[in-house]
Amino acid sequence: MAFSSAVASHLHAFQTSNLRLPDSNKSWNRRRRTTAIPVIRCEKVVGIDLGTTNSAVAAMEGGQPTIVTNAEGQRTTPSVVAYTKSGDRLVGQLAKRQAVVNPENTFFSVKRFIGRKMAEVDEEAKQVSYKVIADENGNVKLDCPAIGKKFAAEEISAQVLFFLFSFFFFFLFHPSLCLKFCRLIQYSLHVI
């Protein structure tokens, strides 16, 4: 997969490097007479590829980057967030599955709107099923009638990242509890 090869060297370099404070010969350090330099060693390194359509997570295992599979056994997770009529938030495959019956509250391809003004995204806004509107400053907002809130595109992407990081962080440190935790995130995550 492209993600694995693209970040393999960065993940390996980060995992094997030691982070050090500046040299003790710097003028501000000479006055403090610091002799010990603490070394921080990273035990686990995780890379997240937040894609427009799908996202993936890789972790270093045995010195090699490995794509971590999600609860459905897939190597990628849809970058989709949806809100149900009852106000529940769904992320990933569950959100994508219900998009047909709940299109106005299902957000996908939101990376296209990050950091852009409404005047710049008129064509892209016509290609999605949810309402893309401008705030008072002309920034892009995504309207969610199910909960009566307007989100910035960055907020939706943050929800995808939080889901990926939470699930895969837990997976890396507690693999036996992984599936239970994934269900907990899918049905009762009300943070962000």
C-alpha cells in the first residue's frame, strides 16, 4: 500500500531516534551548568493517513511498518462521519452504510473544504449530499440538521482522527479488548 511505503522511513527514523535537549555549550545552558541530557525513547510509533475518502493507520512492529486492520478486518476506514436522528454519531463503515437513508447528515470528502472560503468551493459543494454553507466570515461550514449544529470541516476530520487514534491506540496496547472498545467508540463516543 502507498501509505506503508511512503511513511516507512519516517516511522522507522522517529522510532529509533533519541530526542535530546540542546547541547550544553549553548550560552543559556552554560549559566545553568547542566550536565545530564535526558533521552526520550519512543516505544510505539503510529502513523495515521487521513485521506479524503479512506484513512489508514500503520504501526511499527518488529522494525517494519504494518497497516493495522480495523474491527471489520479492513486495512482502511472510510473518512465518513454521520449523525442519526437521535443524535448519535457514527464514524467509518457504519456511517458510510447509512448514508443512503440519511444523506443530509452524513459527511464525506470533507478534506476538500478544510481551510477554504465558501467562494472557493462552489463546485465541490454541489457534489455532496449535505449542505455546505458560509459562516459570517465566509468560511465553509457543514450543516447537520439532525443535531442542529454547523461544523467546520476541520471538526469532522478531527472526529475521524479521534476515532482512528482511539481505536488503534487501544488496539496496540490491549489487542484482546479491541473489538469491545471499537463498539464502545461507535455507539457511545460523545467527545469533540
